[in-house]
Amino acid sequence: MPHDSHSETERTPLLRNNSQPDATPRVQVSKSDLVWVLAALWSAVFLGALDGTIVATILNPVGSYFNKSHQASYLGTSYLLSVCCCSGVYGRLSDILGRKLTMLLALSLFGVGTAFCGLAPSMESLIAARAIAGLGGGGIMTVSSIAVTDLIPLKRRGLYQGLANILFGLGAGLGGPLGGWLNDAWGWRSAFLVQIPVLIFSATLIVLKVDIPLPPAVAAQSTREKLARIDYLGALTLMITVASLLLGVSLKTDEDLAWSNPIVVGLLVTAVLGGAAFAFVEARVAREPILPMSLLLQRTPAAVGLSNFFVSIHAFSMLYNVPLYFEAVRLSRSTDAGLHLLPNSVALSVGSVAAGWFMRHTGKYWSLTFASAVGCLIASSMVATWSDTTHWLHLWLDIVPSGLGGSALITSTLIALISSVDREHVAVATGLSYLFRTTGQVLGVSLSGALIQAVLLRSLRANITGPDAEDIIQRVRHSTAVIPTLDPISRAAAIAAYASALRAAFIAQVVVSVFALLSVMPIEEFPLAGSHEEQAEHDRQRRERTLGRSNDEGNHA
């Protein structure tokens, strides 16, 4: 059950860090100016989503061009690794350098990396350029979300987040067809270079229209003083931790390495040691930590981070494995398999906006968040029951509660997080949520892939025998297109093996969904201000509660 933020006990700490922040916009802008500001921020968000699916579409042409198809998957891996490593850093950076400068930094890194991708002379340089682009991509979503929070009252913030998510979904949906068309018309390099004009448009609007001032004390600091405040050691240890974890799991899946492989073990051990070093630096060394440990020890931020992590694992496991089910088990064409995600894509947009509308009209989010997590659990449970006799309607619609619930949960938990921390921690907390999300997305794909391959290999070796068995097994594991070409006995064995492997992955999604549901339960419900008057009243009540706790502590002492 949600915790009532108005109830206090003798165990309530004297200075509670999760008091209601000043949710009133820092900068008052006219409606016309707000449109331009949102166009500046959201065009960058749209481009980031577009880029991801454009690149996914041109992996094969790029690999063939350089005659290194076996390295093509690293174009996605290098980008996602950089995104995950940097997402948590941009929150604090925007507090130090300002929203505009930090957003321009993110766009610059993304633009330089993308331009180098279009000009890359080799596969290795292209992979490196994608990593550079990821350094900027990790900040685009984070900083744009922080900037919108600065401008929009909290009660309406969820609706704007829903609109941003629609643009993100639109960009992701258009990226695939656009990438294929550009590759066919002008070659794969054009898929990167065509993004540069949009980047210039977004950067120009940000320079001209985005003006969110820093607090006077921060604005008065020199550039050297601002740079000296950056938690470089914390950023380094965080990047080492995240990169080692994700690279170790990715190598296990992509390169088919055993968990006992020295490289995998070394990376995972490095991740553990890096995590311990990061926690020590943030708790004992950094003057202004990029991720204060006190934030993670608070009830709502910790619950939001965990729920975002588990829901992201669930969503991306579903996103990658549902099409695989139709290709490998139902022997559908890739196009038909991908079409089964269309209802989910619609549900993602609907769920996000509906969540924003609900919070705007009720000022509540806990019941919405809980119901959203239940939706993810329902979808996972239904998909896990798929079999040869499943009705076609279930095959199209069972995934819908996942799209509705996942997008609504991401939206509502962002509002819960913002409402639970002080104004000074809003940017850092937003970066925290994106760190958990992006890490969960990568792990969702990697861990489910590792589980599928482990079950698949065991089943194939148990059912496919003969002199060519090992060759058949390896071909089936690496390409579902081989299955229809096999002899009837081997084909049946391959289909059954994939069905067993995917069922294991879907059951794992059920478990992850249960963890997500449990994670949202501790989230506290705080009032959402929809006007200056409401916010002033909330601030007054907060000051009175804080003063009351101070008096109680003094009396007990």
C-alpha cells in the first residue's frame, strides 16, 4: 500500500530528503515559446529513437561492405554500452553546467559520432564512432526530460512525458523503413549523414530558445570552478562498472562464450569491484557525487530504480523474443513476425499518454503504477502459455498489456521519483532512472538470449543425431532461416527446441514481472501540484512538518 506523505511518526528523520520539491516551473515561458522549446528538445529525442532503428536495419549492408558481417552486431553493442555508461552522469552535469550547455554537449558528441559513422573507412572505426555517438545519446533523453521538468508543473508533467514517448515511438517506428530506403537509394552511409541536418536544427533551436538559468550562486562561478565540481572519479568508476557488466554479459551471448570463460569472469569480477569502488567514492570521497548514496537509500528512489530496471528487462526481452517465436516456431516471414509487435507499439503510445492524463486529472500515481505492473505480469503470463493450439487472437493481443503497462509505469514512476526528492536532486534522480532503464534494456536482451541459447543447445543435441548433427545444430542456432530447409525430422526437432527455449525465456519474463510488481509497492504517494497556488500550499505544509519534526527531536533530546 502507498505511504501517505502527510503522516509522520517519531521515527521520521529530522531532515527528510524526500520532501515535496518546488514543482513550480523555474522559468515562466509563453505558450508559443514553450512550443519552440519542446520542439528543440523533442526533435533530439525523436532523432535518438530514429537512429537506433535505422542502424539496426543497415547492419547487414554495412557488414557486407566491409566484409566483416561477424562484427556488425558490435555497432549496436558499442552504442548501447556508451549510452548506459553516461546516462547517470548527465543529471549532475546539467546541475553544474546548465541544461542548455549540457544538452548541446550531448548533441555535439552524438553529431560528431554520427558524422564519423558516415565517413568511416573501416568497420573498427565505425564501431568506435558509434561509441562516441552513444556518449551523446546517453544525455539526450536524460537532459531533455530534466529540462521539461523545469518548465512544467508536476501535475501536468506526466502528460508531457507521454507526448515525448509518442515521439520516441514514432522515431523508432520510422527508423527501420527509412534506413532500408536510404540504403537502397544512396547507400548505408546516407543513413548516418541524413541525421546531421536534424541535429543542426535541434541545436539551433536549443541555442535560441532554451534558457533555463542556473541558480545565482552556480551561475557566478567561473568555468574552472564549475569543472572542478565534476565528480570525475565517480564517473570513471560508474563507467567501468556498467561497461564491465554489460560487456561481460554481451560477450557471453554474442560470442557464445561460457560463463566460466576467463574473459567473462574477469569482466564480471571487474564490475563487482568497480561497483564497490563507485559506492565508496560516492559515499566518502566525492564532494558533489553524481549519484548520492543517500538517494538510493530513500524508499521511493530505490523502488523507482528497481522497478524501472525490471520493467526494462521485461520489455526488451519481450520485444526481441516475440518475433523470434513467430520466425522459429511458427516459421513466419520476418515481416510477418515483426507485424505482431504493431499492437504493442500502439499500446506503448496509448499507455504513456493515458498515464499522463490520469495523473493530471487525479493528482495520484500509486494505484496507476501498481495496475501498470500488474499489466506487465498479465502479458508475460499469457505469452508463456503460447503453444500450437493458441488462438490467433491471443498471438496478436496478449502482448498489449505489456505495452500499456510498461509505458504507463515508466511515466508514472518518473513523476513519483521527481515528487519524492528535493529540487536540488531532481536532475540527479532523473539520471538515476535512465541509468536503471538503459542497463535493464541491454540486460533484457543479453540475459534472455543467453537463456535461450543454453536451453536450445541442450534440446538440439538431445534430438538431432547423425553424422551431420553438429553442423545442423550450429546452423539452426545462428539462423532461423535454416529451419524450413531441413529434412522433416530435423525441422520438427529444431522447432520443438526453439519452442522449449522460448518458453523458458517467457517464464523468466514472468519472474521478472513479479519482481517489478514487488518493486513498485514501496513507492510513496506525494501530492502533485498543478498550479502556483497549490504548490505554495504544499511548500507551506512541508515547512510546518519539518519544523514540527525539529521540535519533536528537541523535546526527545
